[in-house]
Amino acid sequence: MAQDNLPSNRLHAPIAEKTEGSFDPRYLAAKKSIDDRALNRFVWSALCQALPLTTGTAPANILEVGAGIGTMLARMVDWSLLTGPATYRATDSDAGHLQHARHYLSAWADQQGLSLNWSGNQHGLLASPPAQISLFLEEVRAEALARRTESRGTFHLVIAHAVLDLIDLPAVLPGLLAQLTHNGLAYFTCNFDGSTLFLPEYPGDEEQEILRRYHASMEARLLGASRTGRRLLSFLQHPDLELLAAGSSDWVIHPRNETYSGDEVWFLHALIATVEKELAGKSCPAPPGLAAWARTRHQQVETGTLSFLARNLDFLARRRPPQP
């Protein structure tokens, strides 16, 4: 049963704190296998085809916004996207995330039989035949990155994975895209698009109101956050951009023989706890039946009977060169 995979004193802990881009590192690690399944393979294939054409003979210069603990870099090596010399600048607004990234990536490299040598706390050299990657960890907010003038037009690829719902898109995204070289690529993945579903169906109307208010809390934090996917679909069809590929990257979790993987257990408990904490902590009264709903959904994880779906979208866009 799923409860055997998680200590009982953590079953109902709010382990997915999402405040100004900050998450529990254990949640970010647990989420990797779920993201691996969810990422749209058509969009990924388009990236694999486009990146060598973009870089040519030059080393790939890559910027990741909101890199967390470094799972995307690990994925790009494991999935053979990076096959030559590259520079990878992993940025995050949370210094704690980047500290964990150093440990996470070191452990991953050891497990994969790769060489990762660190020079100080922020610079590493990763040798993954045939890739040679110079890695930089930098604490900086997306807003500050967007304002940088010295790095504009220098990156072949800008990545943002499951973080753009935390960013004021109209204000910040143009500056991030300006960091790209002409013909440079933007790979934006797992962008939430307003639909969350728990199964089996919950009796009564309480869950519908709970999820409505949870999505509304995202909007209260940042207008449009709960509809990030569809907003990007429109934004990336700007005349200065070419939308190369788009597709769904839904999170879908369901039990198999009344069990989940350990990562799925953490992920599901985190989601339920986060919804409850978000709505219970507001100044207005909590939705009716919130505590009972959370208790029931936690119990369903423990007994291996809960399924979960969330709608996400992936995008790959190219920055067009200026017209003569």
C-alpha cells in the first residue's frame, strides 16, 4: 500500500510550499519522474532537431529560469539533448534551491558514472561523453534577468519549466526572450492551464468550490496565473517569434494494483496539503468541508485509490531575426 512509502508523521505535511517560486526540495525531486512522463515528446523532438541548427559549430549557451534543484539539466543529459560542448546557467530566486542543486546533481552524476567537478559553490564542470558542460548556478530573479542588457542576444536556448505561472508574463517575458540569439529557442514546459481533477468523484459540491477557490487564489497572487498555458499559446505567436511546436504535458497519476511509486506518494500528499494550507490560511473563511476533503483525499492516497490529473502545456518557440 502507498502508506508504506512515506513516514506516517509526514503524511499530511504541507511539503509543496509554493511562495514566490520556492518549493520544498524533496517535492522537486519527487516531481521529476512525474514530469518525465508528462513532457510532450513532440515538442521535445522538435527541440532536439532545432538546437543543433541554432548553435551550429558554437558551444550551446543555455539559460534556465527557475532551475530549482537541477532536474532539467539532468534530464537533458540523460535524454541526450546535450551532445557537445555547452554552457548551462541554472538560475533560481531561492539560494536554498541552488544549494540543493549542487548536491542533487553531484549524486545524479555519481549514479550515472559521470564526472562533475566543482570549482567553488557555483561553478561545475560536467563530463558526459560526448558532452562537456560548464555549469553555473546563480541566485537571481526572473525579473532581474529580463532587465540585463549585457547578456542580451547571447543564449541559444532559454528554458522555463513549471515556473512561468509565477511570472508577470507581459512585463517579464519580452526581456527573457531578448536574451536569445537571433533564431534562439525558448523551451517552456509544464505550464498550468486551469484544470485540476481528483478521482474518484467527491460527493457533494465541496470539492468543486475548493478547486475553484484554489485557482482563484492563484489569480489573486498574479492575474492570469491559472491560465498560463493558453496565455503563452497566444503570446508566442508574436510577429517576432515563430511557434515551432506545442502540445499537452498533463500530469496524470493513477494507482497500479492499489500502489504508487514513492515519488507519486510524496507528490499527491504535497498537492492535497498545499491546497488545504492555501485556503485555510486566508483571512476569509475556508471553503465548507475543506478539512474533511483533505482528510479523505489523503486517505485515498494511503489506500491506493486516488487518481489525479492537471492540464499543462509545452511550447517551443524561435526568436526571429530582424527583417532587413
